[in-house]
Amino acid sequence: MEKKVRVRFAPSPTGGLHLGGVRTVLYNYLFARQHSGDFVVRIEDTDQNRYVAGAEQYIQDCLRWCGLVPDESPLHGGPFAPYRQSERKEIYRQYAQQLVDQGHAYYAFDSSAELEEMRVKYKTEENPSPQYNHTLRAKMRNSLTLGQQEVEALLTEGAPYVIRIKMPDNETLSMVDLIRGEVSFNSTLVDDKVLLKADGMPTYHLAVVVDDYLMKITHAFRGEEWLPSAPVHILLWKYLGWIEDMPQWAHLPLILKPDGHGKLSKRDGDRLGFPVFAMNWVDPKTNELIAGFRELGFLPQAFCNLLAVLGWNDGSEQEIFSMEELIEKFSLEKVHKGGAKFDYDKAKWFNHEWIKKLPASQYSNEVMELFHKNGIEITDDANFIRVLDLVKERCFLLTDFVQQAAFFFSAPQQIDVASIQPKWNADKAFFFDIYCEKLTVIEEWNAAGIETLLKETAVEKNIKPGEVQLPLRIMLVGGKFGPPVFEIAEIIGKAETIARIRKGLADLDG
RNA sequence: GGAGCGUUGGUCAAGGGGUUAAGACACCUCCCUUUCACGGAGGAAUCACGGGUUCGAUUCCCGUACGCUCUACCA
């Protein structure tokens, strides 16, 4: 049978796309690819107040960066248009009405003040949050308690109302979750959820069922936090007469805070100093910039990789997976049931592995942009890529390239004289003077030659070659880092090498 | 309070009636490198607790504890 997988999103009140969201899409994507099925990503705009301008485009951009949506497939394209919830309002209303007509749902006219009153009135120690359920609904203002005439009068005069599902008493509702196996609930314990809101928009519960049916969805993955509302959805599929077509569900484990417990949130990122969003996001209300993995220097391959293995493992020792390998090896059966704490150190390790694994040419454009932002212009692409490949094993983030490679293209602003000074003396200064002169007339400019010359000159001047290597490095790169010095000298060229040594000598003098 | 779900080192985790309970990140020691990394060798550290079942439970069952999620006209 043809599989049709869908992911549904609601932009959070502040917007942004967090780790859990991307992972959900990723698992969906892998599953869809495995079964050569369709893959649908939808974004809710159910509540205009919550809908954040730009969120849709932003989410699409993030997913594109991750390689999870092809460019030609806009999130809301496809044969079942319209896709936006606001444009489907009438469809939901029609099914809600059907449920009322069949006696599975009812009108409720209670105002929010009345609901609040009910919650206070029936609140007890044993039951701190009373629910609008099979017992309490008899005490509220709804079409079950009001006479038919009164209900009709209220409806014709346009009184605000919602449609609530009428949960049956003591029925066992069960489903087979692709990850957890059979899960069951007693209907008595669940409340009469609102299906259609007073503004005529559906709640998630109604929308998800109606859309999944109409759009012929066969598989739906969502976060574990949805498990408690599964009985409502099962009942809806049943009451609407579609139970045979109910998609298979998989409830994914949560991504937890690195410290303590609980769902990972944006706040944790701020607090602990790591991103939780895929890409930079500016909260339109506060103008606050929330950092994203991409801008912080993550490779999409690494990002997907680390997300994939946070809650899934193929049983082998392999940890680095390309998208192709993930498609081949991913299986829902091996997804964990328990949540996993996010570990930023490990995340950086994944990125490091990918930086090393990929040829620099695959990310040189991004790095070039970073150089540009730091005021360093690159003119020779081939040379740039060569340098990146030379230093990449020292970089955990793309942004690390700036420190690790900037000195190849522009002389260090300032050198770490403090590291040389203690052992500096006139003999060494003299040595470098001579060395510069000899470099000027060296025949072939290559690392081996530059090194041999240094050693010979040192021996000649009665200095241990090792003692001048660190000063040389610091003069050339500015600090104690970077690849082997002689290779650096070879790449930056004769004139630049000599210039930097002379500059270094001057700095040490002063 | 209730319901659902979960619990292998600090973290991610493999495994699953009999094992020296893999591996990775982080941490520590050493080697390599007269820089910083990479790399290599080694170290410390784990089956939440209590009852069963069993010749034998980390593994199966039941409790307990703990944690999380939900308990909105949010998703």
C-alpha cells in the first residue's frame, strides 16, 4: 500500500523551529523515503493570534537547509489543497456538525467566566483540575442540559458556542503505537474536548483527524506529549466512520534539558549557551534574536546526524550516518521509548566529524561568508579550499575556521609576544635576522626547504632548532595554534613570511 | 489529585535469563606533535529499590520510588 506520511506543525507562540520539531520531520522523512511514500509537512495557522508572520517561510527554509524538503515542493502544495487551516474552516465545521447530528458531540454555550467558575467550584484536594466531562457536563450550559427550544433560540440569536465531543462512559480505547506497542485508555478519564472553537476554527483534535482522513495519511509521527490525547482522536476516527482508515501512529520520545529534567525549551538554550533552533530566528514581537545551529557553524549533515541518533540507534557501533545511510538503516522499532537529554558537547563532536569527513569544497562558500563578515576577502578559491582542508581537523564549528585559517590570508593584527618574551634574547633576534636574509635567496619555496634552512641556520648559530620554532609560529600565525609552521610559510609565500618575521622582530623589540 | 509513558556509567547508548555488561561524548593519565588540534594507549564510572518466578535475574512478573507528559475555546 502506498504510504503517506505527514508532519504537522504549529509555530510556537514566538516562532522558531526547535530540535524536537526537526527530528520529528527527519524521522518522517526517513520513513517516507524508505517506503517511497509521499511526505507532507503542514504548518498550522489555527489561531491567528498565535500565528507568527514569517514562520511558514522560516520553517521551510530550515527544512531546506537540513535537506528535508526539496526546493520545488512548497509546504502547502499538493493535490488536497487548500492546506491552510484557515482556508479549510468550512470543511471542519461540516464534520463537527455531523458529529452533533449523530449525537457524538454537542453545543456548549458556557462562557470562559462560567468555565472558570466551574473549575473553582468543583476543585477539591483530590481533584485539583476538574474537567468538563461525563459528570460535569450535566451541570453546564450545553445542548445536553438545555431544552431543544432554548438551544435553537441561542443558535439563531447567534450566541457564541463551541462544539464538544461527548466522551462515552467507561469504554476502553486502544491503539497500537509503532514504537510503544498497544496503549489503552479508559474513556471515563478523558474530558469532553472542544472540537470547534467559538471563532469557528477547529482545535487540533478535529483538524488532525479530518485532514488526515481527507488527505489519505497512512502514518503520523508526533511527540510523546500527544499520547494522552490519542483516545480523543481514536474516538473521532470511529464516530466519523473512518476507523478503518486511521493512520498508524508513532509517538516519539522527547528531547530533554541537558541538566535536570523536562522538555528542552528555548530558555534552556539561552541559559546554557547553545542553540535550540535550526536557524536564527528573530521574534517579531520582541525583536530578540535567537541563535540557530546553522549560524553557529553547524553543517546540515551533522545536524541531521546528531538529531537522528538522539533517540535512535541501529544496534551497531556506528554513530556517523549520512542521510543515505539513515534512509537505509532507520527503523521505528529501534526508536527509544524514553526521552534523551541533549548534549551540546556531543553535538559539536558530530559536527567536527562531519567537517573532517566532507571535502572542504562542500562548505567553503559558508566559510567564505564568515571570512567576509570578519573583513577578510578571499580571491583565490582553490587556495582557500586547500587551506580549509589543511586546518579542518582543528575545527568543531564552521566559525572556528576564522581563527584557524584567517592568518593565511591576512597578517595577524597582534601576536602573542607574551609566549615568546620569557625565552627571548639577542641571539635569537640575531638568528631571525640571518634567517630572513637566507630566506630571501632560497631557491625553492617549499615547506621542506624552509624547515631545512631553519635547522641549518640554527645549528650554525648554536641554537637548538626547537627553540626558534615557537617564535616563528607566533610571528606567522599570531598564537599557539594552527597546522605545522613550515607548511604555513609555504602557503603564505616568501615575501609575506619574511614580512611577518620582520614585523615580529619589531614587536619583540618594542 | 488523576491518567498515560518511562528508568543501563555524568550524558548518548548496545545488550538481554548465565557476558570480564559493548561503543561514543565529557573527564583523568600517558604516547605522538618543540604550537593547537587530530590520532594512539590506558583509567575511573552504570543495570533505581523491594518482592517474586528460576539452579541462576540487569534481563521476565508484581509492587514501590523517582522522572516526564497531559489534565486550555495551545498545539
